[in-house]
Amino acid sequence: MSAFEAGTTDVAELLRSRIRDIPDYPQPGILFKDITPLLADGPAFAAVIAEMAVGYADVDKVAGIEARGFILAAPVALELTAGFVPVRKQGKLPAETYAQSYSLEYGTATLEVHKDAFEPGERVLVVDDVLATGGTAAATAELVKRAGARVAGIVVLLELGFLSGREKLPGVPVRALLAV
Ligand code: AMP
């Protein structure tokens, strides 16, 4: 697998230099990819958001995965003049929800989306910071489908290729701005 290539050399370099590794967080053995240095750099943040949006001019909604996915998905939605939909951890959304349990690199969790978040057949771009084992993204894709919409694609800043996350997402176009 190659990361998205054409014209993204600079963005890939930005990501390499502004995502830092934090060993043993949040638990021993996990190498945490911390995007806060990237977010703190205005021009780098803008370049990355613009790059995430490339190729998705026709989507109706952008779904962000709590919590770091929100930070990226909202500006991507604005860039595309699309709506923003939060996919949240269990118990956080106030109206009726669909719930989907999944496992991640560390622990298990449940994600929810409002039952009325999408119009039937809407095209949805799913956004998160890191694709690791793929459980989070797969649960989100399932929620989008259960809520009556279609997953146009999944875009992440960083893919941890050795965890083979995209294997959990057959038939879904997955784009990573950088793969390690
Ligand atoms: P997964 O379900 O294993 O693909 O995990 C993806 C989710 O967990 C994303 O929402 C990431 O923010 C977070 N995550 C998993 N592993 C890491 C990591 N090594 N560094 C930073 N975030 C991670």
C-alpha cells in the first residue's frame, strides 16, 4: 500500500515533522502519535485540512470520530461546504442513536451516531487522525450505513500500516496522507 502520492510530498513531510511519538501512552507498549504540534502550526494545519478534502467535493456530510477526529473533520466539512456529523463515545449524544461496539489498539469501546444524522443515501466522508487496527473506522462506517447513508471514503492523517487496519474496511476507499 502506498500513501496518497500525487502532489503530497510537502504534506507528508509536514506530517512527519509535526506528529510526534509518545512512547508508552496511554499504556505500556503503545507508541502514541501526538498531532498537537501539527494543530499548533497554523499554515501546516491549513495545508493538511485542504489536502484531506481533495477528491471529495461531492460529499454531503463529513463524519468526525470523537475526539481528535472532530478537530479535523469540522474544518474539512467547511472546506467542502458539507455538513458535519459527530460520531461520539457512548452516552454523549442527546437524541436517539445507533450504537456500535468495537475493539481498538488499546481496549474496547462503543461509538454512537444520531439516528437522524443523515438523509437517506447521503454521501459521507469519514475523518479521523490515525488508522490503527481499523476497528474505530469500521464501526463508524457501519454506523453511517445503519443510519441510511453511504460511505464515500475514509481519510486519515496517518495510517499505521503494520496493523493492517484497512483490511477491516473492504470496499471502502481509505486514504492516508502518510503511512508508516
Ligand atoms: P483503531 O480502531 O485501532 O484503528 O484505532 C484508531 C483510533 O484510536 C483513532 O481514533 C486514533 O485516534 C486512536 N489511536 C489508535 N492508536 C493510536 C496511536 N498509536 N496513536 C494515536 N492515536 C491512536
